[in-house]
Amino acid sequence: MEKHEGDKLDEIDRLEPGHQFDVPVADRVLRLPPYLLGRINEQKYRKRREGIDIIDLGMGNPTDPPDPKIVQKLCEAVADPRNSRYSASAGIFNLRREVAIRYEKRFGVSLDPHKEVLATIGSKEGFSHMCLALMGPGDTCIVPAPSFPIHVYSPALASANVLQLEVTQPAKFLDQVAHICETLHPKPKVVIVNFPHNPSTTVVDREFYVELVALAKRFGFLILSDFAYADVCFDGYEAPSFLSVPGAKEVGVEFITMSKGYNMAGWRIGFCAGNAEMVRALATIKGYYDYGIFQAVQIAAIIALRHGEEARLEQSRIYQSRRDTLLRGLERGGWEVEIPKAGMFVWARVPLPWREKMGTMDLATKLLDEAEVAVSPGAAFGPAGETYLRMAFVEKEQRLQQAMRQINRCLRGESVGSKA
Ligand SMILES: Cc1ncc(COP(=O)(O)O)c(C=O)c1O
């Protein structure tokens, strides 16, 4: 027996060194474009390990704590051993009912919590698996450009073709969707929308969805509405829900999340709501892939939805004030920016001389190295994003002021941060 194992080990030894064992990764992985946001993040972590205090405007990753009521409920629920068991893959019923109540109260949308609401491991997971549930080879999907990467990669991972349409003028986007549906064979199967939009911050009114639903019915496509920034709106603007349009539930679903408005990004909890057939298809895929979200998190999310409205509104006010701080700094540096009405980002056109000097990936790297500020390069959101930088206003006001001083000084050629 021992000799037998020894022979095998000798055989393994003989294959080394220099023997390259190829791992034949699937085409769907090889086909993925490089994840530029991941590259900037790696550089940021490296700098921080070197002890450099990088100010992070890169990700829409909240820095404020969740409402203490939610944290307290989580702690209580963790202490109950029943919550350590596998939970229901679709999410516990009381949570799905709470989502239906919230939709009714805020958007006047009536949902059946049994069939039309599903809990997801963050909205990104739900969105990605929905793409897998709906699309396959030969299907075409329309995606907004510039693009939040997962809007492109999820259909691509499902082997669908992706058509990117410029989104910053929503009326034109609708015209182009109609034109493509009239001319493309086979017609697109899915249209993805994401308003308030990441990264461009474009918003729409309810009329946009009335027209989109009418187009979906006329041409027979399905709609996936990524409503991740539903909870973070400014200046009295209220982002409309796609589901609030009559007929929306016949043609699509919407994804919402606890990550942004409730500061629960790391808790990984979101929802898919709308068309029962689509919800069922997603539930089927998820039934195979996962056992549901940690039940204590689901129970705490019920409290967030039931009692967290005031904290959510206060959080939006905090973001609005941070937005204004960032905008003042950008204005001082001569940047062109539209004032975002929602979301956690400013989408800033790079000032002209720098636009001509280098691409946004190089500019973001320069700002990380020399200004010690992490921003997201527009190129990470596809060619339509080139010439822009995305800056998240998640850090506290003082840090945002400091970040803008450092960025503006760096672009004037002055040394800043640890190099000053
Ligand atoms: C447009 C958009 N959709 C989805 C997500 C992911 O949210 P979640 O944390 O719910 O997965 C984000 C997060 O940055 C986002 O910007």
C-alpha cells in the first residue's frame, strides 16, 4: 500500500518541475473583459498596506453605521440558535410581506409576497442569477451605457449578446430601443434599466416607465429594473418605481437593496419583485445554488423596513450635504459636473487639458499615486464612460474637502499628501 502511494508520488514528482498543468477554464470566464474597478481597488489596498492614508471615493460602499435598532435586532437574532439553521432560499415570509408593505406605502404598488417577492443575497446576486434564468445563447439584451459592469457581465455570463445604448438622454434611449426592436432579428429579449443610474447619475420620471412598458408589450421584451438607488434621493426628488406603472408586472421585475439607504452593504440582502413567472424562474435557480440569507440578517431587515424610514431619510440628507461639499470642491478646480438628484456619486467630466493628456484609467492611477485619492475611472464603465471620473461621496465631509484639495492641487502640479 505504502509502495503504491510512493510510486504515485514519484510519478507526480517526475512531472515537476517545469511541467505546466493547464486548467481549462470555461470560455464564459475567458470571454469576460478585464475588471478595471478591481484593478484600482487592488492598487488602493496595496497603498493602504504601505501605510498611506488613501481617501476612498472609489466605491459606493457606505461608511456610516446602520440604525442601532437594526444592529440590536441582529444581535438578538444571532443569539437564537434556530437562526443558525439553513433558512428558506426565497427568504422568510414575514420579510417578503414587509417588502410588499413597503412597496404599497411608498409606491402604491400591490405585490403578492408569496409569488411576487423574493429575497436575494444583495441585489447584484439576484440580478445576475435572473440573467441566467432568462437568457442563453442567441438571446440579445439591451444595456445602458455607460454601464455598471454587472449589467454587461451578467448577460455575457449567461451567453447572451449585449447591445449597449447611451442612457444619459432617456427619451433618446427609448427611441433607440424602439428602433432596434423594429430592425433587429431576433428582437431583444431583455432590456435592462437602472435609474437613478450608476455611474452617470441620470434619473427619469414615471412617464419614462409608461413608455418603456408600452414598448415591452408592443415588442415582447422583458424588463429588468435595477433600482439600487431607490432610497438615496435629494432636493425633494423621489425616484419612481418601474413597478408603479400599470402593466409593469406583466413584463418585468425590479431589484432593490438594503445596501445603500440602510448602510447594510456587507449584510448582503436585497429583493426581486414583480412578474410572478420571472420571480419563480429566479427562485428555481437560487433553489439549486443557495440556501438563503442568514436568517438573523433577514429578521433584522424586517426591523429596518418596518422602523427604519426616518433613519433612511436622514441618511439621504447626509449624502445630499456630502454631495454639495464634493461639488463645491469640483467647481473650484474647474470641473464640469451635473448636480446628481440621487445616488452616491458625482459623474465628473475630466477638465479639458487632462482629457487630452491621458485616458481615465491612467488619470485614476495618477490620482491614487500622487493625490492619494481613489476614484473610479470612467473607462471601467465602458467606452461611453471615457473622459469621466466617478467619485463616491461616502466619506465624511472633512475627508471629502481634503480629497478635493488634494485632487485639485495634484492636477495643478503641486505635491500633496504624504509627498508634500
Ligand atoms: C446599480 C447598482 N446595482 C446593484 C448594486 C449592488 O447592490 P447590492 O449590494 O444590493 O448587491 C450596486 C452597488 O454598487 C449598484 O451600483
